[in-house]
Amino acid sequence: MSAAQSGDLLSYLRTLPEAVLDRLFNHPPTCMAVFRGLPQLARYYVMRLLFADQPVPTNLVAAWATADGQSKHQESVDRLRELHVWSNQTMPGGRTSIALHPLFRASLRVALCGGVTSQSAPGAVAASGSGK
């Protein structure tokens, strides 16, 4: 997918209601296409959060960017929010944290690591392996 095509896809997805994105995020190939179309720093953030079991404090995420990279950081944060890939959550004690959309997170994990989804064929193998 070229940069222009991925830009067109992400532009289109940003116009969709969150309920439609929820349905799209149920499909690992869709999540992989969204992931590939994100800016490089946004992909880095997604990978950092993909296997986090709890929301990550926003001040920690902000610390991942250098002082020189604040504009790219803000662009990435905006893009991830516009696509509903991640959202802010208020944690006990009033701290603001960030978490990946649960459907996006689960589907992207399947796309990257393999596994069985509800759309898989009956009798599909859950664990990837050599099959021996």
C-alpha cells in the first residue's frame, strides 16, 4: 500500500462513526491495514501499548518523545485519537491514562502473533506451531 493510499484509507476511516470502527476493529486484517497506515511514531506507541495489561499514564507516554519530537508526538497522538485506536481513561486517584481500543488491540495481536478468531474456520489450531 502506497503512502497516498494509506493516507486515503485513514482519512476515510476518520470520518466513520465509532460504532462502525468497532465492527471494523473485529477483523485482524483491517487492524493491520490501519496500523501500517499510521505515522511511524504512532506505530511505535501502539507496539509499546499492545501487550500492556493496564492503561499507561499519559505523562509516561509523553516521556517517550524527545523534546525535538514534540510535533511528531502530537501528530501521532491526534491520529490515534481520531481513529479511536486509543483513548484517555481516568484512573483511580484522578490520573489520566491511555489504553488501546480493546477490539483493535485484540485483533492486532491476532494479526501479528497468529491465533484463532471468531471468524476462523471450525477446528482451526489456536497455537501457532510446526504442526508436527
